[in-house]
Amino acid sequence: MKTKIIVERRVYSNLVKFVVETRKLLTDLSERPEFTKEWLSVADIKTEFGLSRKIIDGFRKKGLKVNQKTVSGKILIRRRELEKFITKK
């Protein structure tokens, strides 16, 4: 029984350390200019959110609003729209 308590404490301790480190990392990333842009290209979305082009195209078919001036033009997606679309699901 004692070893179970020690293991649980160690696991809890590791989780707390992980959360603190993740929070610091996210704070550092949020201050970088490439992560504060209002309009995101597909490459930006791949870097920041880890979403593939195929997933982004699926989102567009399901109603994600994008800005594309011509058919062969660059696709730009407003950060707020993408975040709202992702969290809506």
C-alpha cells in the first residue's frame, strides 16, 4: 500500500511539472509575432495548429469561411474564424 502512495505522488509531481512547463512554453509562444497574426495561410495553420491541408479543405467544405481572391490565389483564414470553427465541433 505504501508503494502505491509513493508512485501516485511521483506521478502527480511529474504531472504538475509538465503543466508548469507547458504553461511557460505556451506563454513564450503566444508572444512570438508569427503566432499573433490575424490572417493565417495554410502553411501558418500547419505550423501552429498541426492541421494538414486535407483537413483544412474538409473544414472549408463544412463551412469554414476563407478569403481567396482568385481560384489559384493564396488561401487566408481569419484566426478567430478558425478557432471558433474548431471549438464548435
